Amino acid sequence: MEETKPAKRKPVFKKVDQLKPDTKGHTLVVKVVSSKMVLQKARPDGIQVRQMRIAECLVGDETGTIIFTARNDQVDLMTTGATVILRNAKIDMFKGSMRLAVDKWGRVEVTEPASFAVKEENNLSLVEYELIDVNELANAGAREVVSVVEK
């Protein structure tokens, strides 16, 4: 009895301006505009000491830019000017703004240089989002309707 594996899906590449808060499973081709190390410290891991590194990288395409949080081995790949493919990326929220990240289920791959020019004027990480309770919003709307009817 032969086991057949399901056929792999072709990735659907997204553009930076299509990203929304708290979403996941994105595949993007982006250029690294800048990279800044924000944390580098040693942490004990059994017998050996491993480095924990985190860098904030501004990445983008022809539609906009966003901050990508690179962790550990990803930091080495995120050099300024490099073109990378981010597979299974997710959007994390940090202090009300969007950050792009790739966890252990995703992959960061360096690819050949892309021909597009990065649109730095549209930085999605500069947009602040606020969590709104939908039930509270619905009740407020109901009170408005009631007050309009009473007049």
C-alpha cells in the first residue's frame, strides 16, 4: 500500500500594503532597507552558552515598508540591500503597531536581487492601531438609536 503525499500548494505572494494586524501565513519578497541590532545577550542552554540576538529591520517592496523582527540566525541574513523571501510570516502587534516576524514554522531565504524600488513613504509600522471591544461599540450604537427615537 503506497502512501501519497498531498501536492504542495504554490505560494501566494503578498505585497506589504496588503498586510493586516494579527494575521499569519504570509509569503513576501522584500528588500532590506536597514537593520539595527536591539538585543544581543548570552543565555545558558545546558552545557553550552548560546547567543540570543534580535534585530529590527526595515523591509519593503514597491507598495510600502514594515519593521521585521529578526531573531538569532535570521539576523545574519538581513543585511542592508539584500532581497529576501519571507515564508509563513506573521504580523505581531507591538505597542499598537504592526511588526512582521517569522517564527520556527516559517523560513527566511536570501534570493537574487529584485528589480523594484522600495516605497519608503508608506511605512505600515508607523500606523497605530487600537483594540476596540465590538460588544461595547454595538451597545453604544444601540443607545444612540434609542436616544434618536426618543426625541
